[in-house]
Amino acid sequence: MKILLVTDLYPLEEKHGGIPKAIENFALALKDLGCEISVLRADLILNSIIRGRKPYKQGKYKHNGIEIYNQNFLLPFYFNPKIPKQFDVIVSHMPSGTLCGAKIKSKFKKPHAAICHSSDIEVLEKYKIYFSQALKTALKKADIIGARSYWIRNKLPFENVFLAPSGIKKEEITKRSFKEKKLKIVCVSSLIKRKNINLLVEAMREFRDISLEIFGSGAEEKKLKKAAQNLNIKFMGQRPRHEVLKALEEAQIFILPSKKETFGLSYLEALAKGCIVICSKNSGMDGYIENEKNGFIIKPEIKNIASVLKKIVTSDENVLKEISNNALKLAQELEYYKCAKNYLENIKKICK
């Protein structure tokens, strides 16, 4: 199967700032499963500037064995999108990808699978003047719609939406012991407002004997460091992925109290290391994580973060061990190629 992947959220090089790996991981997994992948990176320049991303020159690129055509658009009307190769099906991610994918579908009469992220929900709910209706129309014309997580599926005004979660590689899922003497918390996140790291910092005032390591950087870093003075918190900055995974292996608790998290690969990485994961309600992995079974779901407020941490600190070791084992089971259910095969099977439904 020849898949044309249309999105603005695709890296053109290894150190492409501000671009998460999730969509590229789908492309690489589908390539491993025998699909021929080409990417149209439909980059809305204004959006890139607002989000602090580096605009790249228009033209052909190749990254990790996949051909990418970077096409820059000044306005989100996506006139005359360039098609890098022949294709059987369009798979779009993000609002810009879906709007562009709808244009390509209309021109080439090919089936279109539109995969929705938190940005799609934001556009549908917030930008009522033009973008909301344009995106809703594009999604209605799609042959199938996918949602990156349960909470996104629940927000979409469409029926029969399939789930398209990210996966974790089998070799990265590791068993652990839960007999550590001192509890350690790890948080992996961009240090921006919607991640609510400030709430975590404030909650840590009640836990002087528990250490917290925060991996990541961002606009809120200076403010957060000031708030964390005299607390048992270390800011680790941007670190290579293998160092983050090592830190998760050594931690017992992972927390990211963000709002409107599409899925959150860092949650999945923490589950794969048997961490007790704390996630915000109606965000990220809510729906995959079941409260007090394989992690904890909270409303992101200081008192709730403090309360769940107290619950973990005072819980019996066997209770924590069971939650940790269930976290590992969830990671196994969300194994990289299992998720990719499910994703591909849903795409195949519209290609018959």
C-alpha cells in the first residue's frame, strides 16, 4: 500500500525543534510493515512562527529513509498542494494536514483517513469564524476518522471514530522491583503553561523527603526554578532519550498534570518502566489508565496532586507493586507494532 502522509508535524531532520516524534513513529512502523510512505509536510508558515518552529525551505528532503516534500503555505487554504509520489490513500494528522488532505482527496479522488489530535479539538471548539467550520467540513468528507486518544474521541462530533494511540517498542518494556528505599518522582515535559508543572512544584512543598526530577525546557523554566528554590527538585534540562528512560527505570512515580495532552509518549515510556503514572482527567491517557488499577487519574489541582502523592506514599508495598505490574501490562497492550497494525487495518478498510 502506498500511503501519502499529510501533516505539518513531521521532522525534516533529527534535531527539528518543536516537533514530537509520534507521527514519524507511525510512518516508520508502517514502513516496517511493508507500506510505501511519502510525506507532504504542509507547513503553514504563520502557525510555525507563532509556535516558535523554524521555517524550512520548500522542497524535497529525506529523513530516516522516508521521502518528504516540504511545502510552505502563507494562508491555510492550501492551494495547489504538491504531491511527492503516486499514492493509494491519504492519511492526515493535525488540522492543517486534514484541511490539505481534503483538497488532495477532492483533486485525486483517493480515500482519506483523518487522524485527530488535541489541536483539532481546539480548532473545532474555539475558532468559530472560519477554521472550525472548514475543519468540520473536511472531517465530514473523510472516509474514516481516527482519534489519538479516548478523550479526543469523546470530544469529536462524529460516530465510529477509531482509536490511534502511539506504541512503545517491546525491548523498552522492562520489569522492575518495587523495593526502593526512597521514593523518586520523574516528570518529562515541555516547560510551558498548559503542562501545569507549576502545580506539581507547589504540591512538592509537602514532600521534602521525596525527590523530583524534571526533564525538559521551555518558556516557564526560569519562573519554575524560582518557585522550586529550597525544594527537593532538580531541573535536568533537555537530555537524550536513553537518559530519560534510565531515569524512569530508577523512579517509582511519573506525573504530568497537563491539560489537553493529545496522548503523551512520556506517559507510555513511564508505564513501560513500571512507574506509577499520574495523569490528568480528560487528557492524555485517560481511558487507558484506570484510577488505582494501573495508575491514577486526577483533576489537575495542587490539592489533588498532593492527595494522590500522599496516597502512594502511605500505600502498602504490595498495592504499589500490583499497580506497577498493571502498568507494564498496559504498556504491552500498547506495543509499537500492535498499535501500528491496528492503525493500518483501519486505513485498509477504506481502500477496498
